[in-house]
Amino acid sequence: MHELGITRSIVAMVAERATGHRVLRVKVELGRLSGFMPEALRFCFDLCTHGTILDGAQLDIVEVDGLGRCLACGLQHRLDIPMGRCPSCGKPALTIVAGEELKIREMEVI
């Protein structure tokens, strides 16, 4: 489960930036092509925050659709998997432009 390792990193980064303040909420952007499952990330978040300044914090996940650009025709299309053929020209020349990210966007502290 890759989510456990990445969640530990998220918790560590947020705790460092919170500088001792209690964290109430963390908002992350998660690309649909990232390979991480939102529900597994939520489960791991509850485990990893136990006993930390993030204990009880809410995790908000904003899922970002996959988006690919065809290197042959230049058109952009929504992607459900990180590969495939361009729906417009049929060439297998797609490059991913969105959907692989995992970003900490916001945190709410008191």
C-alpha cells in the first residue's frame, strides 16, 4: 500500500509547517492518474495522524481528472488511464498534462 508512505509524508510536512499549532483540516489535490486511491489515503490519514497535532483533522481530497495532449494533432482529451490513443486522430502519442499530481493545497490551524 503506497498510500501509507505518502500519507506519512503528508502528515510530516503539514506538522512541520504548522509549527506546533493544532491542525483542523488538510486539503489535498489528488490526480486520478496518480495511482493513489482516495479512500485508502483517508484510512491511512486517520492512522498516521493519531497522537500528532493533526489528530482528528479532516482530510479533504479534491480529485483532478486526467488530461492528455496528443503530440501529433495537439488536441487535449480527458484520460481515464495514463495511456492510449488520441480519440481525434487515433495516434498513440498522448502526453499527460494533468492528473498525476498529489499536492497539499491548504491546511487550517488554530
